[in-house]
Amino acid sequence: MLFKGDNVSGNSQETSQISTPSTPIQPLRVAVVGLGRMGMIHALHMHELASENGLCSLAAVSTIDRNAADRFLSLSGSATPVFDDIEALAKSNLCDVAIIATNTELHREHALTMIQAGCRVFLEKPLTGTLEGDRAFAALLERAHPDAVMLGFQRRFDAPLGYAKQLIDEGVIGRIFKIYSALEDSGPAPNGFLSPGILPDMGIHNVDEIVWLTGRKPVSALSIGSRIFSHSHTTAHEDFDDALMLLDFGDELIGQLQVSRNHVSGYRGETVIYGERGQIRIGRFNQNQHEVIVEAYGMREASQPIALKSFETRRYSQPLPEFIDRFGAAYKQELKVFLECCRDSEPFPITHRDGLCAQEIVAAAMKASIRKQDMAAIDYAEQRR
Ligand SMILES: NC(=O)c1ccc[n+]([C@@H]2O[C@H](COP(=O)([O-])OP(=O)(O)OC[C@H]3O[C@@H](n4cnc5c(N)ncnc54)[C@H](O)[C@@H]3O)[C@@H](O)[C@H]2O)c1
């Protein structure tokens, strides 16, 4: 059903099962499902892409949150139809493609609803947030809709990380033997946020980043989780507010990951890539969120960095979540690529297969999870006296 006051035309049709994407029409009619933190920014970017290159038009949004609908309508100044029910959106025949940015536990249901209505779908990460859920969903997609889903790992579209990957691929630091990737929020997940756990929710970004940058998959993993600080400042329930992961690639390559919601001074995203002939650093913490520096250093004797580039991040004219300050341009670029693939009937560069791979790694690390009770007590001589 439409929210009262919305005006729309479009024919209802029965939902039908299809296994291939519908033939796109120009411009692609886009629906955004979920208008929370991510949905709102995806809708904004869709608006911009529509006016910049005519690739798409924002045809409808769907949300169960009336306030979010009002906020969206007033921010966009548009008369975009707003549905309060995804089933009605699916039957409306108003859209060719859909952006799904609802709570993780609804991803499978919502993605399938729109796929069965003939849409190709951009789905926010993670796929489902659990290993069993991901395996079942990925198997179904593989069987019936192998080209229907693009997954939202926006780091792969981030200019600073892309530059670092170029340096790696050019061999400027030689063979890589260690990669460290950190993602720290300045505060807890917001009240009401539904998280599958800090590693499937946040760490999955770093895991995918490491797999992408190295072009390799680890063979084993472990994790360490703690509840330190911010968990007591939110109603959102999460297993840990701080976690570490170690990834072993089996032959002199390791990955180290750090995620937390306790970096009270501001959002922190840093990656350090260690090679036999130098290292590449992406991002160093700075309360000025609008500059990301990528620097590469050679061996100790060298007096100059071998590469140094500063990237200005996008400034939005409204206050937005801190991760959007850092990754805004990447979020927009991933949507542009999604639309281009839909227009050209091309496969997506990131799919359910990448989501499942990252979740398999996260799940293995969570299986080998070290907690306080697993730690060795320290045997101080002074206490034995
Ligand atoms: N790529 C990233 O960097 C990134 C960052 C944050 C969140 N995310 C992902 O995006 C997704 C959403 O996260 P968020 O932070 O925006 O959460 P959020 O809680 O702010 O938003 C979720 C929205 O979904 C809406 N919703 C729930 N049921 C609905 C339904 N049946 N129909 C329509 N709307 C419905 C809720 O009203 C809410 O507004 C999650 O899967 C999360 O993991 C990705």
C-alpha cells in the first residue's frame, strides 16, 4: 500500500518467478527499499545519478518508517511514490531494479521478493549475516538467479584503496606477507540497529578488502572478541564491541583485522600492507575526516616515500553517519557500476559468491573464538611470595 498522500500510476501484476533478469529499459526505474542510514544515502545518490547521466530515475521507495518517508520526501523535494509494503512495491510494476538497504535479517526475503518481480537487485552487505543463511541463499541464487544480485562491498570502489591495489599490482613493495586492516566506529551501533555480530556486520568489510587486495583466500582463521565500552551505551545488542581476527593464508601471508565501536575520537579506517620491499599505508587517523592519504615507503635507507597521494572525500551539505563521510564517493560509484551492468545486461563485479566467501571466513574465525576464559593467567613472582 502507498502512504497516504502519495500519488502514483502503475499497473499491478501478479508476482512471477523468473530466472533471468528482465530486459532493462532506459532510463532504469529504480526502487530503494529501506530508508535508514544506508537507504537514505542510496536514494540521494540515485537522485544525483538520474540528473547527472540519465542512467536511471528514482521511481519509488519503500519503508515501514513514516518519519523516514517524510524526511526523504522533504529532502528530495520530489513526489516519488512511497510504499509501506514491499509486496505492493513488487506488484506495482514501477521499477526495473531495486536497491535493498533493510535490516540484514530481511535481506534474503526482500531481495527475493524484488527478483521474483523481475528486478536485478543491489543488496547491502552482508548477504544474510549467518553462515547457514548465506549458504542457503547463495545456493538458491546460484540455481535460479545467478546474475540477479550485486552485493554492497563499497571498498572495492574506493579511490584510495583502488590506488593502493594498483601499487600492489605494479609490485612496488614486492611480495606481500602481511596485511592489517582496521575499522573503528566512534560510537555504538544506534539504538534499535539489528546486528548479526560485530564480525559479520563490520569485520566482513575488512575480510572482503583483504581477499580483494591480495587476490587470495585464507585457509584458517581465529578471532578474539571483547565487550569493553560502547555496548553499554546503546539498546542495540551485539556480541562484542571490539574484536580482532587473524587470517592465515598458509604460506607466509597473514591478515590481521581490528574492528571496534570504541574509537571515541572519530571514525578510523586504516590499512597497512607489508611487502618484502616496503609498505603501503591507506588512511591514518585524523579528526579531519575529509582527507585520506595513501603513502608507500621503500626500504629503510630510502629518504623519500615511493608514492604519496592525498584524496579529498566528499562533503555533503547535511550531517550524515561518519562512514558516509569516509566512503560517500565509493557508495555512489558502486551504484553507478550496478546501473551500468543492468543497462548493458552484464554480470556484476561483486555478487553473492563474494558475500558467501567473506562470511565463510568470518564464521571460521568465530568458531575459533578466544575469550577471557581461554587466556592464560599470568604467573607473577611477586604474587607467589
Ligand atoms: N556498506 C556499508 O558500509 C554499510 C553501512 C551501514 C549499514 N550497512 C548495511 O545496510 C543495511 C541497513 O543498515 P542501516 O544502518 O541503514 O540500518 P537502519 O536500521 O538505519 O535501516 C534499516 C531500515 O530498514 C527499514 N525496514 C525494516 N523493515 C522494512 C520493510 N519491511 N520494508 C521497508 N523498510 C524496512 C527500517 O525502517 C529502517 O529504516 C544493513 O544490512 C547493514 O549491514 C552497510
